[in-house]
Amino acid sequence: MNTWRFIWRGNLLVALVVSAGLVCGAAGPAAAEGPVPVLGDVGLLETVILTAVADTQVAIIPNTTQNFGHDPHMAVAWQPAAYLLRCLVRFDLSSLPANAVVDSALLQLYLTSVEGSVPNLPISAHQVTSPWNETSVSTASYPSYGPVAALINVDSTAGTYKNWVITSLAQGWKVDPMHNYGVALHHAWTGDPYTGFVRVFATREAGGNPPRLVITYHLPPAPKKILLPLALKEQGDGAPGTLIFADDFNDGDLAGWTPHGGTWTNPSTFLQGSYQVYLGTAQNIRPELGTDFVYEGKVTLVSGNAAGLVFRSSADGESSYCLVLDATANCLKPCINWPGWFFSPYSVTVEYGRAYTLRAELVGDLLRVYLDGVHAFTATLGGYYSSGQFGVLVHNGVARFDDLAAWRLP
Ligand SMILES: [Ca+2]
Ligand SMILES: [Ca+2]
């Protein structure tokens, strides 16, 4: 048995719930400040900033063998009858996780100086489609390139990064790194051809503010699960999809359940727990261990504060994840280390006497939660518990549980 309490996680003082209740929803303190964002079905979004692994300007005009690959600057420029300069930049995406899915990519070039009278110079970004060498490319060996992938007007304000959205290019480089030849920057000026202009950008040799690629990505959600009928009651053999345990309580006993606090009975066909202590929580725990699994069951709050499922738990239920219906705060919430800490609660009007089917799919650190067969939310848990036992809890109230079952997942 526990009382709910404050705990520290990193630099966050985690909120506790008292029986006065805490309003569910985005305004909750943990939802607003928690270190564990919940981002729908895609899981945690990560951002990485890559710096260029190759960059140079190339003189298209005049025809020259000169290479600028070691220069601390590169320019997109046009001077009538004098020169036409373009830039090439390449990034290495191999530091991203192998299964990362790129959601966005921003090319950033740091403008160091400007010449000419064009206040906003259109500069287009193009996918490069053939190889080039930073330290040898010149007029004759300028690579092939695709159509305009992004076009922005580069203003005359030096000392800032200018940004092109090149998500589709980066997605291609992630999937097919062998054909990552980088990006080319060309002027797209269509005004007076006798107007000259220069936009100078820092290269990776500049000693600061190198070309950057800001990538946001996510890891794909867990694979779909295999559902077995609750009637299967044999112990699993450890293979994915096999049953870890199931109890419909129709046998009238509580074999396999070890209570920790409270009063637990099987009146006939369900498990009932009662622990009517202010700020008190009682658990009832199974012996079987689970790592990645589906855990499902019917939870009915008869009276009081809250009740729910416990998983990856210690034998006494004290250290665990849980998924709790809270009638005081009217929400369904995942929690860590029993209901001392919760985050991103899902608003539900919790009715006494109604059986809610809770389903937790936990793979690694990703928790997918279903309420009455409908996906409610997905949360990333923070890596506190990697495996443990199954159980149920009741917090200052009376609750019934039925048709509890867990299956292994790959
Ligand atoms: Ca360079
Ligand atoms: Ca039953």
C-alpha cells in the first residue's frame, strides 16, 4: 500500500494527485512540463542538426578549372559578362537511427555578406543527381541536378541563417544514401539580366556557422499485435503472441494473485478490491513477468478515487507503470512508480459502476493505450522499468476487475 507522493524526475518536480483531484487535460502540470512528450501515434519526435560534410561554390561562368572547395565562403552570384556562381552542399545522414522516418528537413546557409542592389534575391535549391568532389569540382564537372525543390527570397540581412525546406530531398537521402549527392543552390533571378548580385555564405571551413541540415524524425510505431481469445488460459511458451496469463475469475478463486494492502475477494465471477484509505493505494499482483506485451482487462470503479492496471511491476506493486481510471480527476492516465506521477492524462468522464476495457500495448518504451477498443493515446514512458509483473490497483476506493489477460509481443 502506498500514499501518493511527490517525486523528482530529473529537474521536474512531479505533481501528485490528492483526493481533491487534478483537472485532466493539457493544462495539467505534467502535461505542460513533463520531460516525456506524447505525440499521438508517431512516438517521440527527435531533432538533429547535421553540418555539411562537403560544400563549395562552382563557377559556371567563366569556364575554369579552379576549385573553391577549401574556401571559407561560397556564393550564389551573377555579374554580367563576368561570372555565374552556384553552390553545392552535401550532408551525411548516417547518424540517424536506421529506422528513423524523416518528418522535416531544413537547409540552413549562413549569409555573411551581400553585394548588388537586389534586396530579395530568389535562390532555388535543387537535388543533385550525380557525384561531385568537393576538392576538385569545377565548371566542366558541375553535376546534374533536378528541378526546383525549394525557393526562397534571400534578403540582404547578413549574419543570419537562411532556410530552405527540403524535406523530400532528405527523405530520399535517408532511404537511399548511395544516391545522396547533396543539394545545389542556384539564383532564380528573372529580372533585368544586366543586374548583378552576390550572396556569400559561410562554408564548413569558415570556422563557424557552417551549412546545416535540421532534421526532425520519428521512429515507426510498434508492429501490430496478435490478439488471442481470452478463453486461452494455458501459460505462454515465451513466443510472441503467446499468452502470459489470463483470468476471468469465473472459477470463484484468486489463485495466482498476491495482494498488497486492501481487501481482495472474488464474489463469484470477478476480482474486487477495496481500499478506502485517504491517499492510499493497494495492489494485487501476478507472478508472471512481461517485457513487451498487450495487457487488457475490464476495470469498474464502484466508488472512490481511482483504479487500474499495473505492469512491469515489482513483486509488491510499489515500482511499476500503471494505467489508471481516475474518477476524481475524470481521466485515464498512465503513471510511473505507481500513481505518484502521471503525465498527459486522457480526459474521460469516469462513471461509477461502468466496466471500462483498458488495453495497454507496451513495446520498449512506447505505450499505446486503448479505451473500450478505441485508441486513446500513445505515450513514451521514459525507460524506468524494462520488465516486471502484472497486477491491478485500487486507490482509495472500491473497484472490480474482470477478464484480465496479457500476451507477449515481439
Ligand atoms: Ca568546403
Ligand atoms: Ca468473469
